[in-house]
Amino acid sequence: MKPDPSAPRDHSLARLAAAMAPVLLLLILLPTFVDTYQIQLVTYGLIAAIAALGFNLLLGYTGLLSFGHSAYFGLGAYTVAFVVQRLGPHSMEFYILIGIPAVAIASALFGYVCVRHTRIFFGILTLAISQVVYSLALKLYWVTGGSDGLRVPRPALLLGLLNFSGPRGFQQFITSYYYYVLAIFVVCVVLMWVVVHSPFGKALQAIRDNEVRARFLGLRIRRFRWISFLVSGTFTGLAGILWVPLNGLTTPDVLYWTFSGEIVFSALLGGFRNFTGPIVGGIVFTYLKTYAVATTEYWQLLLGVVLVTLVLVLPTGIVGGLSTLGLRLRKGRS
């Protein structure tokens, strides 16, 4: 059967490309305008955006609040550290090749247990599992290094074509790794956009909005939630894989529940009801935390005040607030 040329077409991916083009161009040109430290901060922000993007598949599209996503971020980081210790190759592609399946398997196992429950019970269960992983990383010091953690040297990029040694090796690595992370970030955004706009993504939103009606339609609720958990954890784990070579060290702190709170904070800051909200939230939170830590020793209090203010003033987050403001301006002009 030939498609009807008069039928409406889905141009959502084209709209995404049109919206991303100027932002992507700005990010590509960014290293020519800012110093190495700022490039490093933006790279951290892009990694945080990938983690928040994965988390938001559960919160924003499936309606499940996880307090344990630090487990998958940390598992990705520790997988890279174990590969460095046991296998030896310092290739970023090898880290990703080993790390993503490891995180996906862990997400599948933990998700199979967690999605049997919903609401607060789901959140408590994810928190409990992440704390178990944190305790293992802290106590098994002969494997994980305990509180001292494990060091991860700078890897080679593009199958060894780019190596970073010599007096300017650090600056060269930061710039090259920025573009490397940026490329993976763009791929992750496109993949997640396809997921949430696919029939699978629409089914997740139907389950989120009305589980009873979705069940009557024949949707297998638990299976959809489990797949959503798997994809979400894998994206967040990929962020951990990308984070640890830039940080140079992984410790049990990235498995602690407060790190999960930072991922939740990022999604809320940008707006979890918008696709771009977690992306904006991840980047903004990175800068907010960095400068808060540099400004005051009570930076946790400062971030808490920001979160309370956000909930009261911008309950839909930064992107949601800007969208509402733009809508009001358009209505005022009309």
C-alpha cells in the first residue's frame, strides 16, 4: 500500500534538528572563545545532561521517581576503573564497549525488582539498592580501593589515534575530550528523542497518565516499566563512563544517595515535563554547584535554598517557566 501524500507527517525529528543547529554550532565554536577550565566545566555539564536525560525517561515519561540512579552512574565509572586495572587498554572506545553492557545488565536486574512497586515504594527500593552498592564499594576496599577510590588515567581517543602526552597533554586532552563527549551527547539526545516519540514512548506516557486505562488497552505495564528502567539506567551509566576519565578518579561518593539527589535536582531545575529540561538542568546545575562550592562552605544550604525557591517560583523548571512566559507574550501580542 502506498502512503497517502495528503496524510499528516511527523516532523518532530526535523524540528529537533532545527532547534539544535544553532546551539550545536555555538558548542562547536566554544573552545575558541573560552579557556581550558571553562571547556572542562561545559564537558562536565554535558555529561550531567546525559545522566539527567536518562533519569527523566523514568520520572517525566514513566512517572516513576528513582532515588537510586547514582548506582548506575557509579557502576559505569567503576567498570572503567576495573578495566584499567585488570585489562590494561587505555582506549575510550574499549571502556564504552565494556561499560555499557555491564551497566545495562545491572539496570535490568535491579529494574526487574524495582518495577514490581510504584510510588513511594519504588523510590525507597531504588534508594535501598543504591545504598547496598555504595556499601559494597566502601567495604570491599581490596577491590574498589575503599574511600581512596581508583585512579583512571587519560585514555586514548578514536582507537588510539589521539594520545595525550607531553607538556600540553592536559590542555589537548580537555579540548579533544570535549568534542568527543559533545558527539556522544548529540547521539544520546537524538536516540532519546526517538524513544520518547516512538509508540513505546507514547505507551509510557499513557501508563504515566492513567495506568488503569492503559491496562485495559492491553499494555503490559510491568514490562514497559522494566524496559524504561533499563534504558534509563544505561543512559545514566554511560554518563558515568564518560565522567571518570575526565575526573581521573572514582570513589564511593558517586554511589551515595546524595549524588542521586543531584541527578533529581538537575531534572527538576530544568523541568522534567519538557524534553530539553533535564539537558538545561544538568548544565546549569554543574555551574551552580561549582561556583557554590567555590563561594561558601555552606554550599549544600545554598543549593537547598535554590531548590525551595525553584519549587515555589518555577514549579515547571527553567524550561517550563520560559515556555510559559513565551506563550503569554505571544498571547499578549495577538
